[in-house]
Amino acid sequence: MNWLRRNTKKLIIPFIGVIIFLMIYLMNVTYSAYMDVVMKERQENLLLISRAVSQNLQNFFDEQIRKVDILTRTPGFQQGFETYYETGDDTGMKGYIFSYIQSHQQGLASIYVLDREGEPVFHYDQYPFVGLLDGADLDLHQYGSAEKSGIGQMVVFSDGQYGVTLANNVYGGNGYVGTVVCVLDMGEIYRQYIEMLSPENGGYITVKDENGTVIVHPEERMVRFNYKRDLEGFEDYARYDSLRSMLEEQYSVEEGSSVYVEYSNNIMPPVQLMASYSRMNLDGVSWYVSAVMPYHAAMQTETAGMRHLVLLAVMICTLILAGGVIIYHQQKERQKLKLETKYLRDMNRTLEELRRSQEQIRHYQKLTTIGMLAGGIVHEFNNLLTPIIGYSEFLMEQLGKESEYYGDMEEIYKAGIRGKEIVEQILPFSRKEMETGFFAPVCIDAVADEALRAMELLKPSNVQVEKKLGAAGVNVYGSATQIYQVLLNLYSNGCQAMEKNGGVLTVASREIGRDQIPEAYREAADIRYVEITVSDTGCGMKKEMLKQIFDPFFTTKRKGTGLGLPVVKNIMVNHGGFVLADSKEGKGSRFCLYFPATQLPESGTEEGWEEKREEGRISVLLVDDDEQIVKYLKRRLMLRGYQTDAYTDAQKAMETLYRGDKNWNLMIVDDTMPKYKGTALARKAKQRSGLKVILLTGLVGQDAILMKEQGIVDEILLKPVRFKELLETMERMTKKKDGGDNDREGLHEEEQADYYGYGSDGSFSDGLCCGGDGDGRGGDLSQGSGGNDRTGGAGKRI
């Protein structure tokens, strides 16, 4: 040990040298093995391309031969030949040829009909440029034999246009009577079946026949080039050995891969190429398809990686040398470093605490940003939905059910209501949507059943649903839309957990007492609860993961956001309930939701509702920056007898209030407008004239709630506002009820109860509760089983 301490300085440099040598050696061996694997992979990819092209070409020519064979076997076409030999009339044959051309045009350039001696009876040119093709160039006499059939020779139409012949013999009652020769455009075939499969990074595809002649090549100058012929006499030139070896192997095997060197000319430098090839066999004729790519292009990514690896090795060696120097100095400063280490530990602890604090700040900033974004989306969409729902409802009243357009307007109205529900599902991302003024009695079983029906369309086919709903007739006080969102989220998570292997999704509900809930929650619990259990037989979760599932942005899904279960927890807390999760890895998961049961009955019905107003009695000031909403509300209010002054500019409305030119009884104002918020305008109006104020908003802010408590704002209504609800609120505020027409003219009492299938106010999103059957069972989500399912306009009011 003493000897080692004395000679540490002498041994450290040789030791570092050995380490560096071993690292370089291992990196070289690793890189070589890696490059071999990459090259084999590239060759396999090229081989797949060549196979695909061979198969495409074989399928194409098989199809062409089959189509021509159908033509030549047609009795009428054969009889046309017999007629031609007897009378010289070729009209019968031409009719069949023209029909064939019209129905099989793909890649066909020209077609020749030959007699027994190979003389053309007639021919038809599909392409204009084919007229330049001399029939003598085709050597048509070679087809005047019963043995000459199948793929023939290659021909050139003109510069840049070339093709290949396809012959098919015709037999009649007396044997061989002639031949049909099709000239196929290889340029079109290349574009349709080959070009799209060409390798990237400068790669290309070639096709050669058995004689070595190039049939297909992306460069026109290479078409009809013959490698076998042009390499004759160059046996003594070693530079062509790799190309010659590749060609010999290509013509001797069904498929394979090679790396060879190609010399374009004596000026350009040689190019190393990587090729994979396969043979296409058709009626005794073989073509050879090659997928070619420059070697440097195929390996350039790995070459760049090697450069980075070398740079990394240099950096590591530098770090090792630096580490050696540091170790040497540490021998002299050991005591000093102990103190510094302690100091660094303390600093590291401080920095870690700072980092955690910064992460928490960023986390809350994310939540704030999401809330602001949700608020903006809700506001804009509600402004759009207000005139859509309002005008469609108004037109339905005007048209009446007997109109042929009533059903169309009803569909527009339903779509608007559904759009409102979707917008309301965004609200849990904002901190402003949880006020209890949105809540109403809700039938849990009805919501659970509706969510299951929606999930039926989305769940995998290998997932079964088992429903055990036993809380019919029991209501909870809350938002149906938010409860629907909670259940749909849990259903979706369960189905995704069983997507691979299938399973059973079980949904059960029951009414329980305080002594049946988990003990940890009994002290502050209500007397009765509704328990909903959603369980699956999927993959389950580990205990460590189970502890984090309700943390925002925690997710195990590749495309997950980590916001689904945190929103579930947030909604449950705001409903006065709680959620518990249990899971076993490999066996599945179970989520239990506990909602306090309520004794509140369903919301009041709308039967007998009437708004009564005499013209000129009440004057209204309407302020909203959305011109469509102003136009719609003003028209409806004027038709109901309200004297209405409307403004889309809050500044002008403020100036009018200050001048005191008019005395209004009531002001309806939008909360979010340029220059002035609706709350600011309401404050001024209350100070100047004591106006009654109705605030319209798509998202209720804390300032609006505070001003309502202070009496500055009298009522808050959510956009998109129902005109009936607005009239009810105005009538209650003005305390006047004298004659008028029902807002739903022409609707009978029972028709109003089933209004559009969403309860009497057309809204599923807030105040869904079970119906009032005689047997006490809960009603359907859309209408209620007893026809009296109501959510009530008041459920939307703050």
C-alpha cells in the first residue's frame, strides 16, 4: 500500500493511456458491428422494394394477358377473323377491338391485329405520338406463328417514349387464325407501378430483360443499354469486376443483394452502389428488377453518427485526462475538499428546494393558462351559440309543427343545445365554473346510463359492458354535464385498459348510509349517499402509480394530458363528494364515486308559463358587443312589447347613461366587452339611475358574483341564454304580469314537457334529474319516464 502511494504519480499516466486505448478499440469494434447490421438492414429494405416492384409488374402483365385472352376467346371476335378470311371485311373485329380499348386503357399505347402470316389486318393508336412508330420496327412477322405468344420485344416510339409488346394468339374452329399484339407504354407503367416505390436519397429502380437490356430506368439515356454486351472485352479490367460479379449473381439467383462500383465514364469518379434484386417470371420470360441506392446515401446517417462518436470519444478522453489531473490535486487538498463538499451539499439542498418551488410555480402557471384559455373559448362559443339557438327556437314558434320546415329547424336547435353542452364540458378547466348556482337535482342512474350509451359507440369490440344500476329515483344536487364528464372519463379509461386483451366494464350504483362509506370520511359525511362503482378487468396499476393518478399532468399514456383524473377529483370535491381508487396489477382497477344524496325534488315545471306584457309599459337598455346577439334579443323583446334601445358600443351606452336622456326600467348587459366590462357598466348604471341589471356571461367571474352579493347586479344569466328564461327573469324583476302570448305558441302542455327530448328547457347540461313515474323509478336521460322530467330555467341562474 505504501509503495502504491509513493508511485501514484508515475502510474497514473500509463493507466490513463491504457484506458484510452481500450476505449478506442471497443468503439471501433462496436462501430464495425453496428455498420454491418445497418448495411444488412438497408439491403433488406431495398430487397423489399424490388420484391414489391416485381410483384406489381407481374400482376400488371398477368392482368393484361388475361384481358387480351378474354378478347381472343370471344366467339364473336373469332368469327370476325373467319369473316375477314372469307370476305375481307374486318368490321366485326374492329368493333371488338374498339370496345376492348375503351374498357382497358391503362398503359395501352397501340394494338395490332395480324393474320396467319403476321401481316397487319389493321391497327389502332391510343396515343398521338405512336403514329411515329413504324410497324416494321416491331418485326410483326415474328408473331405470325402459333408458338409466338406472351411478352415480346422492346420498342421506341420517339425521344423519351418507349414500350414493350404483348402478343396473344387467336384460335378459331379451324385452329390458329391470327395474333393480337398490344404495345404497352413503359413510361406510363413506370409512373403507375414503379416510380412511387423508388428508394429515397438518390435511389432508383431498374428493370432488365434476360439478355441484359435495360427496359426501365429513370434516366432515358440508359434505356436499351445492355450491360452484358457492353462489358464484353473488358474482362482484364479489374475496375469492372464488382459490377460483373453483381450481374452474374443477379442472373443466377431468384433474389439477392450486392455492393458494387459503377464507372459512368472515364471523367466522373466511380460511385459505390448498394443494390437488391429479384426476378419476375411470366410465361417463360424473366425480367430482373433492381432497387439501387448510393452507398454513401444509405450510410450517411451512420457516418455522421460515427463522426459524433469520435467527437464524443475525444471529449471522454479529455474528461479522463482532466479527471486524472483533478485526482492528483485532490491528494494534496483532501482536507480542503471535505469542507467544500459539505458546503456544496448544503448548496445542492438549497438548489433542490428552489427547483421544487419553481416546478410548483410552473405547475400553477400551467393551470392558470388552461383556465384562461377555457374561459376565452367558452365566451366566444357562447356568443356564437346564442343567436343559433335563439333564432331556431323563434322560427320554430313562428312556423308551427305543421310546417314542413319545422323538423329542420328542430335539428338546428338540437345541434345548438348539444354545442352548448360540449362548451360546458370545457368549464372544469377553469376555476370559475364551480359555483353552486349551476347545480340542480340530478338522477345519477340516468346520467350513468346516457354515458354508457355514448361509450357503446367508442369502446373496442372485445370489451363487454355489465350494468347494475340500482339508484333509480335517488337524486344528487349537482351538474349533469360535469357528472356525465366524470363517468365518461372513467368509462374511457377502463376501456383503454382492456383494449388489448378485452374484458368486462362493470358499472354499478346504489344508495348507502353514512355507516357504509369509508371510515375516514364518516365524521363530516351526510346521512345518505349514492355510490357509483366503475370497474374493469384490464392491466391494473402498481401501488406507486396509484398514488399519483390524481396529480395534474401525471399520465402513463403516450398521448395523454394527465388532466382527466385530476378534473374528476376536482368535480367530485365541488359536488361535496369524493372518489376512491383501487387497483391490482394484472387484475384490473376500480373507481368508487360517492355523491351526497338530496331530498330536493325535480325542478319546477314550465306548464302554464306565460310571459305577459303590454306594449310600451317597460323600457329596456340592451348592451352587447356581439351584433348578432343584439339584433336577435332586440327583435324578440320588441315583439314581446318591451321598448328596447340596443348598443353594441359600451362607450356610447355609458355616455347615454351619463346624459340621462332616457329613463329605462331595466338594463341587460354582456359581461365581456371592449373598453368596459359589463360589471363596470352595471356599477355606473346603478349609481346614476338605480336600474335593474341583468348580466349575461359565458363564464361567471368572482367580480360578478361579488357585485351580485352587493346588489349592483340583480341577476346573472349564462350564455347561450334561453329567451324564455330571460323573460321569466325580467318579469320577476319588474313584478308585472299582465296579458300576453305564450313564448311557445302552438305547443300543448304535454308537448312542452317533452320539448325536443331534453326536458322542458331543452338543456341536458344542468339540472338533469329522474322522472316521476308512478313506480318511483328514474326516468330516461332525455325526457324522463313520466313525461314530467324537468331541469327548470332556474337551474341556470346564479
